[in-house]
Amino acid sequence: MSSKVENTGVIAERADHGVTHVAVSLCSFQPVQNDLLCNVVMVKKNLKFVFGPCALQALDLVDQRSVTCLSSPSGRKAFQVMGGSGRLYTCFVSCHYCPCPAFAYTVLRRNEGLLCKHILAAYLCQAMGVTQQESVSDQQMSMLLSGTATP
Amino acid sequence: MSQTDLKTDLTASPPPQTTCSALVVGDHSVSSSVLLLAAVTAASQLGMKVMFFTQTQIQSLPASVQKCAPSLSPECLKKIKFSYPRTVEELLQQIASLHESTNTSPTPPSLIIVDRLESFLCGPGGGSHSGFHPGEQSCAAHLSALLCDTAAFLTQVLEQRSTSSGPCRVIASFQSEVDTRQVSGEPSATDPILDVLDRYFQVRCTLDQDRGYEAAAAGLQQVWHIYLSGRGITGGSCAKDCEDRTGLAQEWQLMIFPNDLMEFKLV
């Protein structure tokens, strides 16, 4: 288990688009102690309760620092998440969409999930302040948002 | 540093509040006119810059729309930029590029309209619901999410420039080939594309034709019932634009006369 995360709290807010937005607040980075370790276990349990199996997969992506916040000169932003297979997925900052097969099948087709691991990882990284930062041109941003950029 | 301080600093802020978005569902012969009327009204009466996306070239405003806006000036029409993407890929590219300076200068659009989503989403063969392709749901979600995210960004730009034209709104039309009305004793059919669109559009504006004999007896060409539904009616996203939400109208009757005149009547 990571020795970095402790004393976390999970706040669930009412959803947009039928999806629950989760705000994860972190306190300081401290060496793991027994009581703090219990808090971490509780947070992971809460995340799994709300988001299902993708919660642990998302935490793995967070540990791997897989999320990059792209920004362009116009001020437009997007998330880019490195999946387990090494493929890059572009996600929006203000609403839920991911081009991955899991989002298409589990969320859209079967309505069995709230979001995929990539979207959840983006929210968690943003909350924890561990998002990578990268600048792209306005034209590159347009290509990424439209899905026409070369992966 | 105290734990409380760091908790305040690192608490994730929720995503920016989504903008007002509405999906007009019904026969495209009427929805297209309604969308054009919305564009003309926004440009002429509200001074908004409008982006209007459609596959069909518009040579001139339909007579029904001209009659509703008799004092429309060429200057007002210049506020509406028409774009004719041929495919859903072109549509995605054009919407994705709305953040670029060529589209936000001198003023960014505050109304984005997409006419006949089904013509972009359901392929060249028209409705493909009998042979449903899962990729169509993902495409519908991508397009809808891009519209919402783009509108959210443009809303921020409008607010930063202290304009009175914000927030940026999205209106799209969609005609389903699935009859989702429930027949007694039978479960109502669902349109998988419409299910996806409902995830992203806060308000559904349904156009339902009145096929009773009263319309013909009254000398009307067509009578339509228009009603609003969806979480945006009771949600808070559009609330700040409505001082009295309890008085927000939700149902109208649209009468189309033989001379193409459209008249809206509050129910």
C-alpha cells in the first residue's frame, strides 16, 4: 500500500448527469500509523462502494501519476489519462466522457457504472494535486477534443 | 502546516456548473423551424452571437420564421454563423475548435445550435436502430459531452469579458425513429441514442403533434404540443436566469396556419 495517503475524507455531492461527483480531501503527507492506516482503508472501501471495481483501478492510475492536465493558450483544458495498456484517453474537465471501451459498455450501454477508471483517476489526481501539467497549442487541443489527434 | 490548512488547499472543487442545454425532440420539419426561430430571436432581440450547425444548406429563412420576425435586419443575421459539416467527424472538429481565437474574437458565441443530430449520428442510411451499433452511443456521448464542455468554457470566457451575453447555451434537435410513447399493456420502447443524449442535455423539449380533427376544423394546418421536461426544469443550473422559477412556463401549443404563420400559445 502506498505510504503517502492518509487521513482522507470522502464527500459525496449530488450528481449531474446521474453521476456522483466525489470530492476527496487530503490532509498532510505523514508516515503511516495504525489509526491513519485505518482511515485509508475506510476511504478505499467508500470509493469502492460508490464506484465499484473501477475504484481500485483508478487508485492504481493515481499512484502511477497517469493523469495529465493539458492546457492551451486559449485557456481550454482537458485531461489526458494513460491507460493500463499505454493508450492515452482524452477526458473533459466539466462533464463525463471517456473514449475507452469500459465507458462505452459499462456506463453507456449497460448503465451499470457511474464512470470509468480513467475519469475517476482524473478527479482523484486533481483533488490530490498530483496531476501532471502540459501545454499544447490551440490547434492540438482542438484535435484532442475532437478525437482526431494521432494517439 | 496544519491538517486543516492542507485540507482546504487540496479539496477538489466540483466541476464547473454545466451550462443550459436543451434537446428538442420531435419531427424535424418543425424542430428545424423552431431552432432557426431560436437563432433569429437570440441574434436580433438578445444580441447574441450564434453558431448554427446543420448538414442542410440554408439558402433563405423559411417563410414561417420570416413571419415570426418581420423586422429582422441583415445586421442581426450577421450575428448568426452557419456551418455545414458533412459528417460527425467534421462536426466534432468544428465544435472542438470553437475555443480558438478565430471563433472567440471579437466576441465568443453564446448560443450553439446543432440541427438534426440524428443525421450526424445515425449514419448515411438514416435510422440504424434495427441494427444498433454500440459505437453510435459512444459517438453520441462524445458529441454531447463536447458540446457541454465547450459551452462551459465559453461561459467562462463570456464572464471574464464581463459581457451580458452569458452563459453560453446549447440547443440541439433529434428525431427518434423509435416510438417511445407507451401503448397500453406494452412496455415503452427506448431509443439507445436518446438515452445517451438525456445524460448530457438538462432539458428535453418535446414536440408532439395533435392529430385530432379539431385542428383541421379550426382551419389550422398543424397543431403541436410543446412541453419541457428533464432535470433542468427543477435543477439549479438555469435558475439564476429565472427570477421566479415557480412561474417558469413548461407547456405551449404551436399552431401552424396554412400561410405558414407560426403562433405560440402558452398552455
